[in-house]
Amino acid sequence: SATASGGTLHFMAPELLIPLASPPDFSNDPKPKARQTVAVDIWALGILIYQLLVLKHPFIGDLEQPKSITDKMMIQRILNDEPQELPAHFPESLRNLIKRMLLKNPTQRITAEQILNIPEVAARLQKK
């Protein structure tokens, strides 16, 4: 489902979900709003690549039916659980890339520039 901030919940980075997980605040205290950043896009791309490779979401178990996961459950998983790793038959460099794309702390998450500097990525880009 889409959210008011304009994204599909299952692809939203933890930093965007924190306000959704908090109880409503009826005070007049202004709260800082979550911001859309490049780190948020890296997270979403990591989720997308994982799903393309494994055909399931990294926060949904192998035996679970995706439709049985409520929005509240998904928010709690993204905020509190670690994503499942890519299976071992994928190259270690790819497994590490996805792991770094799905770091919960956006300041520790891999950047687009760092992705472009990964030897396998840089080599593919030079071939074009």
C-alpha cells in the first residue's frame, strides 16, 4: 500500500517508517519530518534487487504468505529485524552489496558513488 509520504511501504527505508510506527502525537510540538534522501533510494533499490534475485521480500520468511503480513508487521520488521541475506550461491560481492544497501542506519548505507567504485560494477561500466 502507498503512504502519505509517497512510497510503497515494503520499499520504504527505516528512517521513513519511524513516524508511522509512533503513536499519534496530538500536541502542537513540531516534529522533524523524515526526509527523502539518496540513502532512501539506495534502500529501495536494495529491496528491489533482492526481490528480483530471490523472488521474495527480504523481510518475509520463506514459509510465509506475503498477503498475511500486515502493514504494521512489515513496519516492525523493517525497523527491528535484519533482512534475510541472499543465498550462498550468489557471489559474495553481490551478497555484500545488498547487505550494505539494506543497512538500517542511512549514514552507514552504501552510497551510489561507492557502488560505482565496486570493481565488478566499474568493469561493466567501462565495457559499454
